[in-house]
Amino acid sequence: MSKKEPMKTLPLGDYTSRKEWEDACWKKIVESEELLQLLITSHERHDIVMRAAAIDGLASGKSYRKIAEELWLSSQTISGIKKAMDEKAYRSYLERSKKGRKKKKV
């Protein structure tokens, strides 16, 4: 992608669903390092790297405590990443709490 030619979005009409279109667009974005640098903040890059490192630690059998010490992540964050591995999709703590927790009766 050059500065003269911005990325052209994929035509939505070429896909059977919005989800399919979003997946195709994401694949195109991920394939372009320059586009990722443009769209993702340094904080978001840091979060992605930490999640990937936590996944690597979990996959290699490290304990939550060891991963937390090495990466300075909370056990709650590591637990969320483990759930994402099991569910094949990452959801933030806030997203999980909206759907998966019962409200307390006052």
C-alpha cells in the first residue's frame, strides 16, 4: 500500500453476509503491516503482543502465576485469554460480564 493509493474497501455486495465481509476485510488488513501500523495504536499493539505471549505460555503448560510474573498480567486477564482459547474468540471482561453474570438483587 503506497501513500498515493489508499486501501480500497471490499464491496459489501460481493459477500453473502456482513460477517463474511468483515472477515475478508480483516484478512486484508492483517496482511498489510503498513495498514496495521496506521490503524492500531501502540497500546493496542502492546495488548495483542501480551495476549499472544500469554497464549504461548498457556499452550506450553505454564501456570497462571508464572505467566503473570513474566508478563505482568493479572490472573483475571490470563483467565480471560484462556477462555478465549477455549471459545475461539476473545471477549473483554466487560463483554463477558454483560452476558454471563446475573445481576445481584438489592
